Amino acid sequence: MEFDLQPTLKDSLIVVRPLRPEDFDALFAVASDPLIWEQHPSHDRYELPVFRAFFKEALDSGGAFAIVDAKTGRIIGSSRYHAYDNIRREVEIGWTFLAREYWGGTYNRALKGLMLRHAFRFVDSVIFRVGPLNIRSRRALENIGAVYVGVRTEDTGKESVIYRMTAATFTSPAGFSGDVPSRERTA
């Protein structure tokens, strides 16, 4: 079975579903908060032209999600699978942001739990890239059990801090409830 980069995932807090063009206004309403981006390398993503390019790239990626509050039906953020590598059995999770009223760990943990649980059906490790000065995101990754592995310089010259989580560490004490689903090997 091939890795589905845009499944619909849900729990009692959130629904994670494929991002659609008609989500633009609702997602921009969340992203237009400058404080969401203050530690992010793209600190101007709250500006309409910058966000418009980000949104188009997200749609074009084939792995982007809208995160929806399960109780209200309101879009509260976005995330994405990226760079799936069947040979290395690895995928990246990133481009995640949530409305500020959903900060504090509970919703991020639910999001990452759903995305990791799905990913570990197909891969052995998940990579997270974070801006070096994005302390808030780095702490959030450490809080879910991701491990710092180093710094990577992109072709653009931009540096990212790299974290990794493996299927084996997914159930660690800092991890998530529930079992890791059986992983299916793809040729």
C-alpha cells in the first residue's frame, strides 16, 4: 500500500483533512496574526501576498492539511507531509501552525499524534525542520519526544534545526497514547 499523503485523520479534538482552495480565507484569518510568525524564519507570513504564495505552495505540495476544531468546525491551522522517501522509509512533517488560542500543547500533541500514527504505518522515521530561533516550535517537538539530530543548510543558504522521531520512540513516556499501527512495507 502506498503512503497516502492527504488522508483525513480525526480524534475528539481535531479533524485533519486535505487542504482545499476554498480554505484560503479561513486559514488566512488564522495566519494573519503576526505573533504566530514572530519566531519563524518567514516572520512576514501574516502578510497577504506572502501567505498567498505559502498557500499556493501548500496546495501544490499534495501533502497539506487544514486542521479543524472538531467541536466548532472552525479551521485552526495547517500542517503538511513532505519529502516522502520510500527507500529511506522517512517523511517530513512541517509547515505547522495553529491559532494562538490553541497553543499550549494539547492541540499540537493531538495533531502530531494523528500524523505520526498515520506516517508510522509506512515509514520508520519522521523528520521535523525548524528555524534555529523558533524556540517555541523546538520545545513543542521536544515535548512530544522528537530528538535533536543537527543542523542542515538548505540550497538557499537557510539553516534549519533537524529533529527526528522513530516508530520505536513514538510510544516513549513523552509520546502519545495508543499503539503504533502495524507498518506496511512497500517495495
